[in-house]
Amino acid sequence: MRIAELRTVDDFQRAYRLFDDIWHPEPGNPPMPVELMVAFAHAGGYLAGAYSPDGELVGASVGFLADGNALHSHVTGARPGLGIGTLIKRHQRQWCLDRGITAIRWTFDPLVRRNAYFNLVKLGARPEKYLEDFYGEMADAVNAGDPSDRLLAVWRLDREPERVPYDTAVEALDGEGRVHDTDGPLVLVATPDDIEKVRTAEPERAREWRLAMREVLGGLMAAGAAVCGFTASGQYVVKRR
């Protein structure tokens, strides 16, 4: 697998088609228009693609420079099961370090367990804000019909993240989506096994999960609590301050 910067309009068109194939958006609602990729590239943003040995574009990422000496990684899409996300993030990290950029930010759905594990455990990023219905209604096959709550993840490239033992933590949201009233200093907030399957099979159940996550994790973070880890069984580890 080869990771390389996207530089030409042809590169951007290939990325556009890849994103379209991943998200299946409604017409007029692409995740990343070609014209915007051209503008980001011209302004010094990050645009890179992952190529298979036969030259097929199988992953792409687009980001723009943000305040606080950071890169905001706006959209990343990849064919599943190839480890492309890790390769792109490593490339993105080195790209930033080469330019003296010390943080990478992006948003992700707090209910998607595999993304939370990748972001918090594999990379060491930490959620710093809970963003309620951040994008508004999203008209694509992945997000349609669900409020677009997101966590703002921040990967600080110049320091190691805080790691907190959680053997004394108590559940604030359990694996069935039930909310528990607790005032413990360290709490666990569970995620569903596969929220995307739940959205398809039980949309009302998916909405219940969304509102429970918003109430518990969103409420904790709004009150100043910090997410300091993610367990192997799919729980955010949250420390009250």
C-alpha cells in the first residue's frame, strides 16, 4: 500500500468518486466537492490518498489548517479491512510534524465503537468537546435519519495522552443503553455493539442510544469531565474534575 499526496484535478476526481461510493450521498450533497479539494490544496491543506499495489485509490483524506497550530482532518474514507486508516493517520502525523503542526483534530460519531477504539486507543487522541447535532441533517446512506452528534477528537502530537486506571469506575451508561445515576469520580459510558446495524433494524432504538449518549457523555463533558480512555469492551472512561 502506498500513501501519497493528491495534487491534480484528476486525483481529486478519483477521491470524489471514492467518497461517493462509501457514503452514497443524495445528489447535490457530496462529502467533499472537487472544487473544495482544489481550494484546500491551493491554500496548503492536507490531501492524500492510499493506493493499492495495482494503483487503485482505496482511501483518501482531506483536511485544512485550523487555529491553534492544528490540522482539521475533515473527511477520511477508505475501503474496509485493509488497515488504510492507520496508514493514512501515520502519513498525516508525519505531514504535520514536517510543518511544525502539533495537533490534528477531527469529528466522529460517539456511538460508533470501532472508531472510538481506533481514535482513543490506537492513536491516543482524546475527545475535547461534545458537539450536539453538529452537521444538522445529513442526507447519505450512513447517517440519514439520525441526529449528527459528534465528538471533537484532538490528537496532540507533542505529548502523550493521560492514561487513567479504571478498575474503580462505575457505569453511568450501560451496554443496554440504560442511564445510571452516579456521582463517582470515574465513570464508564458504554457504546452499542454496532450502531449502524441498529439504525437499520431498529431506528427508534438507535435514537434512544443517541439521546442517552447525549445526556450522559454530553452532560459529563459539558460539566468539565474529561474522557481519558476507552476500554476493550467498548466504554468511554470519563474522569470528573
